[in-house]
Amino acid sequence: MEISLDLLLSAIMAGILLGGFYAAVTVGVSISFGMLDIVNIAHPAFIILGSYAAYILNASFGLDPILAAFLMLPVFYALGAAIYQIYHLVFERRGDEALRGLAFFFGLLFITEVALVLVFGVDYRFVNAAYVGITLHYGPIDLPLRMLVPFAISILLMIGLQLFLSCSFIGRAIQAVSQDRLALQLMAANPTKIKRIAFAISIATAALAGAFLIIIQPVEPSIGRDYIGRVFAICVLGGLGSFPGLVAAALLLGVVESVTSTFYGPSWAPAVAFGFLLLTLALRPAGLMGR
Amino acid sequence: MWSKAHSTMRTSLLASLIAIATSLFAVAASAAEPIKIGFGMALTGGLAGNGKAALIAMQIWADEVNAKGGLLGRPVQLVYYDDQTNPATVPGIYTKLLDVDKVDLVMSGYGTNLQAPAMPIVMAHGMTFIGLFGLAVNDQFHYDRFFQMQPNGPNAKLSLAQGFFEAAMTAKPTPKTVAIVGADAEFPKVATEGARELAKKLGLKIVYDRSYPPATVDFAPVVRAIQAAGPDLVFLASYPPDSAGMIRAVNEVGLKATVFGGGLIGLQFASLKQQLGPLLNGIVYYDLYVPAPTLNFPGIAAFLAKYQPKAVAAGADALGFYLPPFAYAGMQILGGAVEATKSLDQKKIAEYIHHTTFKTVVGEIKFGPDGEWVEPRILFVQYRGITGHDLEQFKKVGTQVVVYPAQYKSGDLEAPFSEIKH
């Protein structure tokens, strides 16, 4: 296909917007896996849970789905704290986190999915929001608000989390526990408590990511499985524990997928995107901005 | 001597009484033993919306039959397992149904992907197998005991696209180019193959011909690439989430085409109709039943009146226009064949079905040699005049206009798509 500048610009812009969404979906895993070494394979299921939470508040009270997600942040935070506590007591404390901990999260993934099926049924769910259906046109570039609004809030979320990690005591403690747990303990900080807070934050981000997802596409309980590979790939590509790396990786992956999809066919998009991941890791094993 | 004779007689009498009692009990037990009908069904996963709806329809049939005394004087019992919309589960499910559960009859699950893997197992057991909506499932097997409820006709590959192209070619000016796009999955692959054949037959130039992975999130790049190719017609074959994604992208990008539509699965369901609302206007899609005056078959209204409240309670498709009537009709056919042949002999049942025209809630059905309908009845319908997101408007005549085939047509095609208000 002929590469026209207009089409290229549109594809890049679409990829950037998509990348913003990918960043929101991945940030929770970046915290749990990248910083805490917890392979929370159930994270996409919590994102779907976030989607359904936004759906309930939107359908019942007419609340904007993103506003609904902000209201649900404390609930998801509490859920994340509870899950970590169980994980720590049963697996981490006994040194069983490697395989049995992974099995625990697999189980959590399926339990969450089946619970959603039992409560909500299997039909696709959508939300209504004032900005869904509106597209801004700037020359050859189209900016559907359905993608632009999640992108903008996702970037704000990344900035907010980075500031929290860099500038707050708890944030620096989270970074410290990911680097050297024993040293943190010697600084009279409780690593378990810090990890619990960090994991709770990672699950809280799923509430927002879920709201973004249900704005962008219809959701049914099993759809989270489509994202497992993507989120871990972006997390690794960006560099474990690096938020700027995560954003760069998500945007890059989004752009690569979008440009490939436009000019070479959508079937090639995942292959090229993951090929890009492999190439990056071959040249830079720590990821784009990993330590 | 008398006591010995008396004792022998008493023993014989007791043994006879026990034998009679045992045989009576056996007769009673076999009379009450249910006729088990087994199947896998998508109760979770991507196709579960339709799977659950089909199950409700089948349960309605079973309840009705049991209320009238069952089949062959025996109650029917549905034995089913969730195939999770995962083809890999299907062989195991049907092996269990036939070898462990010892079901008497089988039906298929919903969808091409979930029927094809069952074929080797049902063929090995010699079972009559009624398929619930699959495309060209029997084209390679040529199994003489397979029957398909989706009204594809003898050439299943072409039937999903035939009506779209026949309707689209009535647009003025006559279309010259076509874009073909579909998901990387069994049904869309077969449907787009048919579209390609028809496009070549009609002398249409194919200016875009690509597929996309089912897990695609953003369809805007796909639609922009299609737009850049400038086709008159756009034929899409998709599953529900991609149908919604493509329709949104088409409206956001502002696709300029004469006719847009094709084999979009999902547009038949209440949830997508309700959500997409006016975005559907102008789309020409395939359907199997809509509330049009030309499709008022005996029994359909009564079936839908029973189905719709149950579906709402179960969180399944609230309208039930797509798979449910055909799932119910499939059970009518299976049950009718059992009653007519007075047996559970699979060969007799299959032969009876082959030689019979059945009167069902979706009209008369006659099957051809490969189990497909002798006459295809894939309707092509254009959405018109949809305003807002109220579901009730879809129950009324006028919002879904049948533009193909001529036998059931209720209106002419409106074009171009790009000028219809969305």
C-alpha cells in the first residue's frame, strides 16, 4: 500500500492514543510484577471487575464511567490490600510465592471471571458517556474522544504515580523495597506493610483501567484473557519498575501496532509488535528504561 | 410328604412373586428413564451471549415436551457442559457425553468453531448431529447424519455474502470496487472467501483485502486504510466485539462508501442494537428473523413471548431474534424425528430428517444431502430510522427492512451509506 503522509500521521496519532490506554492497563502489573516481584496474572480480571463496577454505576445512576472509577478507587485499594495479605501469609512468608503464588493468582483470575458470569451473565456490556461518539477532526487527524479521554487521564495517572513514587516517603519506600527489602527493614520500615500498600495501589489502578476499557470497547467477563500477554510484554519492554519506560513502551507498541495495521494489514500487527519487543530485549535486556 | 410338597410350592410361589415384582419394577424404571439429549454450549467466553440464549430455547422445548408426556412416553433430559467458547474443550465434552453419560441423542454447540471439533466424535459413534449455526461445517466431512440449522443452503460459503452483494449491486451508480475485511477466525474466513468469489463473479475490483486478529482494540487504522483504498462496497465479517469496534470506527472516521455491511455477528443481539442505536442506520447486515410482516411464521410469536422474559432474567439476549428460534426449531426437528420413527436409532432418525419437510417456528425446513437447507434463507436487512437507544423500536416493523431475498423483501436498499444519518 502507498504510504501517504496523511495516513501515516493518522496511524501514529491513533497509535499514541491506543498506547495511552495500554499504559493504564499495564501500570498495575508494572507495580506488582516490576517492583514487588509478584506475578499477578489476575490483573486483567481486576480490570474487567473495574469495567463492571463502572458499568453498574453508569447504568444505575448515570454516572460518568471515569468518575465512577474514581469513586471505586478506595474499594479496589482495600481489595488489593486484602489479597496481598492473604498472598503474604499463605505463600510469601513460607517462600512458596514462585509456583504456588502463581497458581493462586491463576485461581483468582478464574474465580473472578466466573463470579462475573454468575452475577452479570455473559452478554456484552457497554457504558454511555457524553463524549463517546464525538470525534475531533484536525486536518487528516481524527481524535475520537472515546480514545482521547482515556489517553489524557492515563497520562495524568502516570504523572501522578511517578510523582508519588519520587516525592513521597511511602513512594520512595516502595522503590526501596523493590531494590533491597532487607535494607529497607534496617531503616525501620516494615517491608510487608509497604508491599501491601504498593499492591493495593496496583489493584486500585485496575478500577481506572477498567473504566477506560469499557469506554473503548464492549466488555464481557472473559475478555481479560486477551490482555495477559500484552500487559506483561509492555511491562518487560519498558523495563521492570520504570514508569517512564512503561509509558514509552506502551506508546511505542501502540504506534507499531497502528502503523503496521494501516499499511501492512492488521494480522501483522501483533507479530511486528512482539517482534519489536524481542529485538529490544535482545539489544537491551533490561528493557527500554530498566535498571 | 405333604409338608415337603407344600414347602416346595411355597418356595416356587415366592420365587414367582419376586420375579414378577422385579420385572414390573424394571418396566416402570425403563418407562421413567429419561431420553438424554447431550451437547456442549458456550455458556462462558465470547459466544456465550448466544449460547445462553440457545440453551434457554432448548429448555423451553424440553419443558413443553415433558408437559405433554415426553418423547416415546419418556421424559427428556438435557445433559450439557460449558465449552467456554473454546474449541479445544469440544472433543472431550462429546466423548464424555457419549461414553460416560451415555446420552441417547446429541445436538451441537453454537458456532462453526465449536461444531467442527465435535464431528469426528459424533461420526465415530454414528450419531445424528444437528448443528446450531455453523458455516460449511460438513463441506469436508460429507457426513450423512449431519444437519445444519443455519439456513445457509447448499453453498454455505457463498450464502453469507450472496445477499449482501445482490442487494448492494442495486445501488446507483452501480458499484465497481469492494473492500473485504474480517477477523482471523473460522466463520469470518469462510465468509470472506465467499465474498471474494462473488466479487470476482460480479466483476468487482477488490481494492482492500485484509484480516485482523480478534483481540484488536482499535479499528480506526483498519477503517482509515479501507477509506484510503476508496471502495464503493465494504464487506465485513466479524464477531460481536469487533462488529461494535468497526461500526464505531466507521462512524468516527466517516467512512465514505456506497454500502457497508456483510456478515457482522452481533448486530442480531439486543445489547449491540441498544448500545449502538443510530450508529446502525444504513448498515446492511445478515439476519435470520426480524419482526417483518413477511416472516410471521406459525408459533414464532408464542415462542418469543415465552423466551423473552426468561432471557431478561438470565442475562441473555433480550430479543431472541437470532439463534433462539432456530435452536428451538432444531429440537422440534430432533423430537419430531424420534416420535415419527418411534425409535432412538440414529440411522432411522437421520433418514427421516433427510426425507421430511418440517414445519417449525421458523417456517418450513427441508434438508439437502449434505445436511444444509435445500433453499437458503439468509436475510439481508438494512437498519433504518433508528433513533436513541430504546430496545422497543427493534420489536417494531420498519427499523429492520429486509432487502434480500425477494421472497421476504420488505423494502428497497437505501444508498449511499455515507449520506444516511447515523
